[in-house]
Amino acid sequence: MAIQRSNIASNANASINNSTTDGNTTRPSLHSNNHSHGHGHGNPQAQFNPRLILAQIISLQAFHYFLLGILFQINHVLFATTVTVDRIFTAKYLDVWSAIGWVDNAAILISSILGSILLVFIAEKSKHFF
């Protein structure tokens, strides 16, 4: 709502600044130079939304660890690995010279790839590049 209010205020200020005069009366112009209709392109202040950024960061972290937990549960069923917090938050089990280490490495790589796909949908910044 804060973005919309700031755009309304900036549109009102722009229309007052672009007013035309007819004799003694002043009326606002119908054609404003500010064409940002809630998208934040015209107003740099409207692009920065700290609550949205914080919500995106929290949701990405939550989805990352949720997916990582699911992958470690799958590894537990398929490869009989233990499911501990150490396995998620430390590098103690990431051994490239053992088969179980590669199982954990694969889980983290798959979780990272899925997290990058989620980043496209959660942050929605990639639509400007496609």
C-alpha cells in the first residue's frame, strides 16, 4: 500500500506542476509526464520496499532448508544416512572421497538448483530480462 500511496502523491504533485492556466483560473493538466502506474519505474523511492525484500529473503531461506530437509530424508530412506542438524548446517559430512559424502553433496547441489528456480518465482526480477 505504501507504494501506491507514494505514486498517488507523486502523480498529484506532477499534475499540479503541469497545470495549465486559462485566464484567471488554473486547472490541472490531463497529460502528466509521470507515467508510473504503480510499477515503480518512474519513482525511485517506490522501487525500494524493505518489507518485500525481507519477505523474499525469509521465504527463500525457508524453502531452501525445507527442500534440503526433504532431500536428506530421501537420502535416509535410500542410503541409510543419519538425519541430523550437523548434516544440514556443517561441512563435516561433505566428503568428496566417499560415497556417503557424494550423497550429501548431491543433496546440497539439487537443493541449490531448486532454490535458484524458486528465486525466479519469488523475487520476480527475471521478467525484466526475458
